[in-house]
Amino acid sequence: MSVPAWPCAYDMRRSGYDQSSHIVHLDDLSAQDVSVEDLKLKLLALFRSPTYRPPMLPAVALELLALSRKQRVTSAEVADLLGRDPMLAGQVLRVAKSAVYTRGEPVRSLDQAIVRLGLDKVTDLFFQAALEMKVFRAPGFESEMEALRQHSAFTAECARLVSRHTLGFEDYAFLCGLLHDVGIAACILSLNEIAGPTRKVSFENAWPSVRDIHASCSELLANIWQLPPDIALVLRLHHTLAHQGQVHPLAAAVAVADGLAQENGFGFREETQIVDTESAAAFAGIGRPALAQLRQAVALMAQNFGQPTTR
Ligand SMILES: [Fe+2]
Ligand SMILES: [Fe+2]
């Protein structure tokens, strides 16, 4: 598969970094100092390179997304598709049995999960399981990936709640919440490659560079995975919100979900928020009373999510 042209969301002039004053140590051995800007450029060059091997989602996950957008789909068709990847199907069942989804009778089988949760939710869970198995894993960065996995899962659930207060976009809210920071995973997965086999990379030192480019990297992965263009655009805009002078309401909704995750201890480091949660909510068409309701609902949900990972 060819890698699409690099999206131009990253604007060097707006980054505010002065190369001479922001030096990071890429490796703990300090064999070579790399500026924040240098590391960004190295990562971007790697992603643009024809030899770049992005993390791939299983074909079944993408087929399921396409199936879920069709008008008439039977649960047998879905079960057949899921059955082609038993490991992933098992993961879906594990999440479907978790406290977040089991209110009343627990889900016992995949068929039951499809009937009880519905195709859209099962598709969302399938994507979640696929990301956990195929993307959020990098030797040497286990704690960062676990924190990112948890942040993404929590933000996805928040986005679903947020979308109930917005007009439209319910279909993609969970997926956008789940994938919004997947560019961070892409950067983490590439750090070892950039540093070379003999160096140990410190994520702490790489974070300022990763933070600055991650939204564009999320968009890049969405394009490589051939997800709907709307999703890719929202991933790019999840911090800046505006495209051609107009705020994208779903990007604003994801920013609200991101903010609520942070408020409940499920944030990922200090992501740069251009606007605060209240302003993002206003852009998403969510008034103060609805935001107060959302805060209560998310706080309740947080109790079922277990302990946030220390990061
Ligand atoms: Fe982000
Ligand atoms: Fe985030």
C-alpha cells in the first residue's frame, strides 16, 4: 500500500519552539543531542519515507466498519466476519463483559453481544480490541502505551456520551475518541527506529516533539488505514478544532471528551489544549447545563473504569 502525501497540518511557524533553546537528549547515553524541531523532522521524514512500515489494523476490522455502514446487515453476517479472527473476537467478548457494558444480565457469547449491544457498538469494540492488540504495543515503552491505551478507551466512551448532546456524528464519535491520539502510538513505535539499535530512547525527552505532531500523525494513520475522510479530518483537528476558518463540531466534541478524560484522571500527559473544555463544549453546541450533566455521567463512568495508570 502506498503512503499518502504528508498532510500539511503541522505548521513550523506556529510551533513556538526556538531550535537553539530547546534541546532534548534523544538517547539516555547522550551520544547526540537533538532539538525538539530536529526530532519532529526526523519523525516526519520517517513517516513520509517509502520504507515506513505503519502499524496495520486487521482487515476484518476495516471490513466490519464497512459492513456496519450498510443499511441491512444480519447478525449472522457479522458473526461470520468476526469468526475469521478468533483472537480479536475473544478480546471483543472480554470487553463486552466488562463493567462498563454489563448492566443487568452479563454478555456470554459473541452472538449475544451483537444482539444486545448492536452492530455499531460491536464494531467499536472490535476496533478497540484491534488497536490494543496491534498498535498499542512497543517494546521498552510498555507503561506509555498502557497509559495511552487507557486514555484512548476512556476518551472514546466520553465521546460517545458527548455525542448524545450534539447534533449528528454519533456514528463516528466513539471511533474518533478511540483514535484521536493514535499518532502518539505511531511516534512511540518509530522512536527506536530513529535512535538506532544501540541507543535507549527516553520518551520523556521525546514527548515535546511527539506532542506537537501527533494530531497530524493520527490523520496519516487514518488515511493509511483508509478510514472515512471525515474521521481522518477530525483526528487532525482534535486540538486546533478549526478547518478553513470553521470549527468542526465533531473535533470540538472530541476535545470535550479529551478534557473530561483529563478531569477524571484519564488524560495522557499534558496535551496542548488550544481551548478549554467549556469553550470546546460551546463549539460542539453543548450548553452549560448539558455539560454539567455530562460531567456527572463521566464521573460515574470513571468509577467502572478501574484505576488510571500512573504516567
Ligand atoms: Fe491529542
Ligand atoms: Fe488525548
